[in-house]
Amino acid sequence: MKNLVALIALVVVTTLLAMGQQTVKEPLIFNSEAHIDSAGNATFVISGKLNAMQWQWWNYSYGAGNASNLKRNIEKSLSSLYLFDFKYEPNEMDRSFRLTYKAKGVVRYLGKDNWLAELGLRETQPIKITENSFTATLSQNMGYNVLQTNMRVTLPADVTGMEFDKDEFNYVTIQYKRPTERVTTVGDAGMKTAGYSLLGAALLSMAGVVLLRKQSHS
Amino acid sequence: MERTVKQYQIKYKGGTKANQMETFDFTLPELRIGRDPQSEIRFDPERELVVSRQHARIVRQPDGRITIEDNRSRNGLYVNGRRITGSTELSPGDEVQLGNNGPTFIFDLDPRPVPVAMPTQVIDIPSPTGVFDAQQVMDYVPAGRQRAKTIGWFAIPVVFLLAAAAVLWMGFTRETAVSKMVGDGELDIQIFPLQAMMPAAYKVYANPMALDGRFYFCKVVVDNKGSGELQDVKVDYSVPGYIDWTTADEIRYILPGGASVVAIYPQFPQRVVEKTTQSSERMQIRITYMNSGKLEKYEKTYPFQMLSRNDYMYTNIPVNEIRGQQDMEDNNDLAPVFITPQDPIVKYYTQQVQEKVLGGATAGVSQNPQEVVRFMMGVYEATRRTGMVYSGTSGAQQEIGDIVSTQQKVRLPREVITGNTGLCIEMAFLYASVFASEGLDPVIFFVPGHAYPGVRVNGQYLAIEATAVGGAGLGYIATADQAFETGMKQLNEFMQKAQQGAPGYSLIDVKQLINSGVHPMELTDDNFMRIKVDQLAQRMALGGPLVFQQQQTQQQL
């Protein structure tokens, strides 16, 4: 009996090992688009079209059956951002979906027209496409499936000098220049300009009046 | 009619020469004023002390004008009541005073020249003759020059006033360098704190790199909903009794409409893993920022539950939001914090298993599946020989909505060893600790209501049913072969279910998670526990080295 059991065990092991060699699966391929606005916030659009097996797994794990889990997972994976306005639109007939959400805190303004964006990208090499857009390919292990995400990021149209770097945690950072909007306004935020101009005008006016008075006396 | 100035007239009004008059020939180019004996207009050196020795002088200019200059006198020079510095033009009839309350005289010319502005006057204009024979009236005050002088006098104050207007206009219409910087910023803050923390996971909470920063302790979202920028926004936090005020992040600017997100990863001291009871703690958050040049501050305190070191929360998702098995297992990735291969007691126990059960063999250096299976079965055999008891599934989540069991007391592997009993999850943690201690890649398989250990070798999985010992397990005490067989059957089912995406079927790859920053707690050596392990080792040795049927089977094959 013991021999039989051991034999069964060995067969199971061998079978699983053999199965493992055959289970090279087709990766899930998602397309992601991120549009960053002038205030430094972003809108993400993710879409994917899956095969039958992938669709079944997706729906069990994240999709229509448990979209809130998908939301939580995305929120956790982008911990440096604040995500909101999630919308998930599955298309059962086509085995596809479209997910959108918005993000705050994507970009920081560094002053002097310099901006720094961080999208939670790691282990990828962004490729600049235009002056204000780039692509990146991400690969991620999702349990029993490999997810490949082809991402395209579009920055505001007036961006120049886009450069990629990495921060201390190895996340990709995107630094660029963008002129902030110029508006005719009442001085600056602290009204310092207006204050100084009032002071200057008062002094000049006083000098003018004194000279006038002197003139009238003479 | 010709009117030629012949002499200067000085009519004293005050001082020692009051009511006297002196005349000086107009050919003199200047008249010196002072107490100096050389002065033409001389004052008493003993009594007119307010007058300087060389107080001033009256000068006939080449263009015919008469000017008076102050020679930097101590008490000043006044013309028509106004103090003058430097030089000023002097006209007939002007009153000159030397020092405040000093002597006074009226300056005059004899005869006085006729102003050209008087139209009824008819005068002869002789040709210019030379140096200063310009006694002609027209030479004295030329008409064009007078007009220009008048215009100049008016132009200066007008220029000043125009400049004032220009400065005012520029100041109020300057284009700013940053958009929408009109007015004040308006801070809007959202804080998402953790409701409860597992001390065992303190290294994960502290590490922004761990699992891509997923297990932050608190997230602060700072929005600027105003129309001006916010500057120097600083987010500080503290946990009284554990962490002093610490700066989480500093943000130079937040523009109108913009936002910044700060995830807080607090560095709790190692002593939190000594906590054996729960307690209520609080986190303080302080945000300071500059708004329109003013320093403003926001403070908030949040309570949270600090669990004991043995508490394992299956999920951090609020109970009323849990809707699936995956939600129940949201913290599965934190499980490795209870897997302690570096624990001296676990290492000692592993050493005893190898020595007493496996006859000194080791599986740690090999990636041969058969050797790995042998080691797995050896660990099981050790628990069987020492009479380890499976305590049942109490505490493990049983079903969705099982609120009580979202949190469970988990004995650490060293406590399972010395207590010789454990739940399925606890025994799985023990096996994983021993496997990792030997350099294997342990995994733990989660199925609804149960968990069991395994090893990943050469990209494949092996599993063993650790609870097939005494107690509420399979209903009988299985042999090592039977435990392995049961484990592999369960693994087969697991793979099918997991690939279908069946809820509740998940695994954790301990090595992968440790590499992702999920580091176990640090534990110190304990002599009492070592003695207990020694006692267990004596029982392990009773059966002698384990004979593996697989080896025999292979030989038969």
C-alpha cells in the first residue's frame, strides 16, 4: 500500500511538473492612456480585450463579479496618488472592458515653470513620442496570469524639455517645463507688488506736490 | 530810456546795524557777508555771533543775474524766510537773514532795473559791450530765459506726479509669473488613516518600497481649491509614545486646482513586536503652509487600534464593504511577517529535525524535487512523532460576512513548536519558516476555510497537508506519505480552481514577498524555548531516521 501511495505521489509530482512546462499562457494585454492636465491632475483610461479563459478569470477576480476589488487593487498599486471617479464598463459580447478613473497629485509644480510628474511606473523604460507624450510598457504578475500594459501618457500641449529620471525608490519621474498661464492681475498673491507701487507712487506724489507748492510760493 | 545799475544797496532791518544802509559799487563782482574783517557786508565779530566768519556771498553772474550763496554757514542762510542751501537767485527787495533769528537786511539795486514783462515800459537796448557792462535791463533778466525757467519749475513736479501715476499703474496691472495667483489659496484636506495596525507588520508599514508602497499607514490628500497658490506645505505626524513629530513630506507649491498626495510610512520602534495586548493609540497629523504670505496650520488627531504581535488581520477592508472572498484575504501579502526563518528557535528546531528525523540530510542546497519532498515529509514526520495537535480551523475566515474571523490570533512559529499545537494557518507558517530556514522557497496555499504549506521548486509547486496529525484534521493521524499525497491532491484541485478564478483560492509566495519588502519581525533567542525543543527532539529521535518509500519505489521502477 505504501508503495502504491508513493508511486501515486511521484506520478502526481511528475504530472504537475510536466503540466507546468505547458502552462506558458498568453499574457493579458491592456492599453492605458493617461492625460495630465495643466493643474497636475490626470485622467486614466484602461481598456482590454481578453480571450475566453482570461475573461472568466478576469471576471472572477476583478471584473464584473468583483469590480470593487479591482478598484482597491489599483488604489493600492498607485499609493502615491489619490484616485476617484472610477467607471467600469464591461462588454460581455466582446469580452472587453473600459475602465476610467481620475487621479490627483500626479504632478508637482517645482517653481520657475518646472514640473515633476510621477505615475507609479517602475521597471520600465519610457519612450518619448512627441514633445508632450511618451509610452511605456509594464509587465506585472497577477497571480496566475501575466499582465502587459501598454501605456501612453500625454502631458499638456505647451510642455517642453521632457526628461526621464528615477527617484530614490526607483520610480520613473518625468520632469518638464511648462509656462504657467500669464494673467493680468492685481499684483501677486501677497499683493506685494501693489503695496510697493502704492508706496512708490505716494512718495513721488509728495515730491511733486512739494515742488508745486514751492513753485507757487516763489 | 537807459537805466544802468550803479550800486548795491543793503538796508539792515535787524541786528546791530538795524535801520542802517550800506551801498557798494555795482562793479564789484561779489559782496562777501560775515564777521570776517575782509567782508564787504560785515557784522560785529563780538556781538553777531550767529553770523559765521564767512557766512555767505552775493555774486554778480556773467549773465547778469545776481545770486546769493551759503558758504556752509553754521546757522544757515534764509531768503524771504526760506532756508536755502547752496546758491539761489537774488532779486531786488529780497529779504536776507543770516541764521535763524539773526540779523536781517534787504537787498536792493540802485537804480532798480525795469522788468521786461511790463509792456508799458519803453527801454533802449544797447549793444552788448563786454564783460559785465550788462547793466542793461534786458541783460539782467532775459525774457526767453524767464519763460524757460517758469516752464522748468512746473515741469519737475509734473514729471514727479506722472511718474507716480505710472508706478501705480504698473503695480496694479503687472502680469504675474504664475497662473491664477489672484487672491488666497484654500486648503482642502482629506485623510485616510489605517483603522488598525498589526505590530508584526511594522517593517512593512515603514517601508515605501514594500509591495510598491501599498501598505501605507495613512494617506493625506491636500487640495488647493482657492485662487492663489499655497507654498511650503509641510505634512508632519506623530504617534505619541512611539514616534515623535516627523516630517512626512514637504511640497514647495500647490497651485490653484492642483493637489498633492502624501503617503505616510511611520517608523515604529521594534518594541511594538513585544506587545501582547491590544491598545488604542492615536496619530497626530499637522499641516503647515504659507497662504498669501501668512503661515497657517491645520491639526487633526486620529485614533487607531494597535493590535498585539500575534494578531493577524485577514483584511483591512471595512466589514460593510466586504463582498467577496478576495476582500476577505486582502492582507494575504502580509502573512510572511509571521514567517520567521531567522528566529533562533526555528533554526534550532530545524537543526533537530534534520538530525533526528532526516539523519543529517539537508534539502536546502538542492533544487531536486525528490529531495525537497523528502525534506517536507521529514518536517511532517517530526510533528507527528512529537505528537503535535491540530487545533482546528477556529478563527480562520469561514464564509463571507463572517465578521468575527476577519481577525485572528496567530501563534508565532516558535510558539507552535514549543506549544506543540497549532491552527492550519499557524502550522503553515511554521512549515514555511522551516522551509525558508533551509533555503527553500516556501508558499502557502489558501482555500476557503483552510491553508496548507508548500514549496516552489524549479517553477513548480509541491504541497503537504500539515494538519494530518492528531486532532481535528483528517480524522486520523496520517503518515508522511499520506500527508504529502493529500497535499498534492489538494494542490491539483487548487490549480484547477485558481486557474478558473474561483474565489478564495490564492497562494502567497513567501520568498517573492520578502524580496518585495515584507520582512518578518525580529525575535531574540530564548533558553527556555531551546530546552523545550530539546525535549521534542528526544521524541523525534525515537523512530530513527525516516525511511522514504519513494526511494524504494524508484528502485523498484
